[in-house]
Amino acid sequence: MAKSWYLMTRPLFNSGYEKEEFENYSQDGFSELLESFISSDIEIYDQNFILLQSLKAIVQNVTADAESSSFIRQILIPIGNLKTGYYVKYNDSFWLIKDIVDNNGVYEKAIMFFCNYKINFISDVSSEIVSYPVHMKNATQYNSGETAREQETIGSSKFLIFIPYNQETIKIDHGKRFLIDKNHNDPTAFEVTQVDTISHNFDDDFAVVRWTLVESQFNPKTDNKELMIADYYKIENDNESWF
């Protein structure tokens, strides 16, 4: 004998208030879907990189069909759990919600971007070392990668960095330097030349800041390549370090 199987608990829509009944049951139906094999275990971190909760979600577009989509995933999650600037830890990697989060009455939906680097710097708020996963994009635009000067040739690499807005990151301004490199023996330094606090601002408290960084020079007297922190030490004529 064949057995009937239903994914969702099926209500009777015959009261004349079908819209209200749908709204009452729709999120319950999505919750049932999250208990199936298509869901994934994730963790959500806020814009200060503090763990908020662990829960289940549906992550889509996991098999990219183009290079441009290989670092993008779509996430479906119960309503009320995500904000712009939040992190999602999925498959042991961090992903950044850098655009608007919305819902259709059944689930919340957002696009998350792979964090391909973690930057380190000294906080202007706490004066301590802090680290943030960031989404980075190369913006060099097909030049030779070098700029000639009278006595030297320096690189002209350029990056866009997306990082959550908070009380530490909003203080980063023009001239701030970072060490960004997989080569920790001879790292490359970059300097902030533009700060965009508006393009990914969807809420007074939840947003993403975009920095434009241009390659500068590593300074062994002020930069700490072991910790990968630029300007770790004070000015050259001061023998004391930050720590």
C-alpha cells in the first residue's frame, strides 16, 4: 500500500482568511524544511565579530558555474536573524553580508561574500590588536603593477576591502596602512586612499564600509611582519613600541 508523505503540516484553507492562514503557517513550513537534508549548520557573528548564535539555514549556489560567482552564496534563514555587516560561518569559512537583507514572509534572504583575507591592526578605540575577516577585490585594472619614481619603482596594486561598520572600523581614514600578503617574510604594505561609508549603508547601525587601498612600502622600522601589523611601532625617533 502506498503511503502519503508531506513535507509540511497541511492546514485547511477554507475559513475565508486564507492570507492570514498562509502567514501563520508559512514560517512553520520553512522550519520543517530546515530539518531536512538540504539545510546546513551555520554560525552568525555580529559586526563586532562576536558570536551570536548557531542555527540551520539553506545555502544556495554552492556549485559555481563562473569565476565571478565562486565567492558568492545565497542564504535562506528564518526571519529576523541577519543584518548588513554580519558574518556567517559556513563550512569553516567566514562570509560577509554586505548588502541589504530582506524577506518574503516565509524566510529571510541575503547574498553573502567569501572573506578571503583577515586584516590585523591596532584599534583606535581600545589600543589593542584586532582582526577582522574581510572581502577583498583586486582593483588594479590591468596596469603593469609598477609605478616609476625618480629613485625607485614601487608597486601600483590596488584593492577594494569590504568590512563591517562599527566603532573601530569607522575610525579608519585616509593614510591608514595595512600589511596584506600571504608572504609574511617580505610582506606588502597598502595605504587607504578612499573611505566609502554610504554605498552599503542600509541602516543607521548596520552597514558595510568600503576602503580603497593602494600599494605602499613596507617599513621595517615601524611595521611588524611577525604580527602582520603596519605602524605597530611608534615613530622612528621613539624607541618605545606599542606593547
